[in-house]
Amino acid sequence: MTQRTSIHEPIIEGIAFAIIEVSDIEASAGFYKKYLGLSNAPHDALPDDLSGSRSMALQCPSGQMLVLVERATPRCFPDTGVHLAYRASADARDAICQSLNGDAIPIEHYHEDRPAELDDNCYVAAHDGNRIQIVIDASSDREQGVLGLDHGAIQASDLEWAEEFYIDQLGFQVDHRVGWKTSDYIRAQVWKDGKEDMAPGTRRLDQRYRDIPGGKPGQGRAVARPNMQVFLKMGSTALGLYLALSHEQEPSTDKIKGTPRIAYKTSRAALDHMAKNLKSSQGNFLGPEDIGNGTALYFRDPCGNFLELWCQKDS
């Protein structure tokens, strides 16, 4: 087996853009513009594989983009922990929440598992159940709207495969784990008792096959458990991996470039290094391809999530 080589600098600099699927592109764009303060991005900023789709690119003040692509049956995973998090100042987040409350749009204040996000328990479901988290950026004094994309969270059908891929191939480091400690199981019971509100996909009820000795028939068969999660970090960028609690139909294995996906900004040297590693490990990928003013490398993780590395041509 060919040995992969390590790179001496972080591969990922941050999120360049994220693509989500929606059923009504106008309604969804209106939501992100009104509440998060996003604006129209130049038409030529759209990823090349969406040029034939009904799509729209929205821009954050940071220059990062959220790309909406219209699908008859969008893949949004509303009953899971999948979400995108945006950075905003404390004042801006308060203004966003006030605007949402004024339009009777529910805001969920889920208790967090990741210590770094204890004060960032502000979630809202946009159209089609695309979940948004708003985290506080203490360095920003912006009074309105979000600043940019902070991190993402995705599902994994096998956490061991996914963790190995993101650590060995992309260079992430483990920031926090859920489901490995007794305290995680205690919190799961607190959730079952209705004393702690947790995000979908972070807790589950396992069914026992037998009754508890001495108990009533059926009593105690539902056992609260934490869902396994791994939070990864590279610099200021984080990624949450949630163990999938049900099987989701995946795209065909020969499809390497698709949606939804997160595109990470990187250098050309790191992009070429990643392509070399994927080739040596016989991983499926496309690229590097020159796209507009940048170069892209497309691939999938072992659990079928679409990813992209992107760099500006002058990098």
C-alpha cells in the first residue's frame, strides 16, 4: 500500500462557500437576506457544476458564500444534527433574534455538547428545515446581520471511517467527543426526563428487548443514550460529525461532484498535496480543475458527504 505523506502546514484555511438544497429558491433567498443580511453575489461566482441548475449565490460580508440550489426533493436532514453556523456580534445576534421573534419564527436554544459552544445555543430552521446556528464573534462590532460562515456539521454512517479520513487526509484535530464518558449518559437521561433541550440527532432512545426484572411489563424498555459525536478543529474552523441514526439514501458511488457540500479554502500547494494523497490511497476525486478565478478539487468522504477544496489562482 502506498504511504501517504504529511503536509507541514494546515490544509484548510476556512470555509470558502457552502451549498445547500432548497425547494423554493426565492423564498429561501428572501429568508437569508432579511434575517442574516446576506446579499446577492456575482452570477459568475456560482460553482461550475451548478451553471445548468436553478441556483443562486448569496454573499456574506466576509466574502464567503452560501449557494442555494433548487431541488424537487431537497436533501436537508432536518431531524439530524446537520447545520451551518454563522458568526455575528452579540448585538447583531440580538437584532436577528428580535426580527425572527417579530415574525413568529421559532428560535431554539438547545444546550450544547461542545464546550466551545456553550454560549452559542441559538438555532433556527430556515426553509425546508435547513438548520442555522448563530455563534458570537467577540471580535466583531457589526450591529446588523452575520459576518460569515463559522463551521458546519454533517452526518457520518461510520464515525471511525470519517474520523480517520478527516484527521489523516485533511489534518483536522479532535476537539471534543460525545458518547465516550459516563457524564454523557447522565445528560442523556436528563434529556429523557425533559429537563434539558438538546438538538435533534444528539440523543436517542434505545429499545430493550426484555423488561427490567421486578418492573412492570414494558417499563424501562426505552433507554436514553447520547448519540456519538466527534468535533474536529483546524485553526478557527470546526466540523461536527454526528453518527447517522437512520439510513439516508446516498447518491450513486460514481458521483463525486454534488450537493449539498462544503467547500474549504486552501492553498494550491495543499490542494495538489490532497490530490496526490487521494490518488495514492485510490480515493475517488475530480480535479484539480480551473474554475473561474480559482482551482477546485472535488471528492467525497467515506460516508458519502460531498466536499471541495478551493483556492484562488494567485495563491
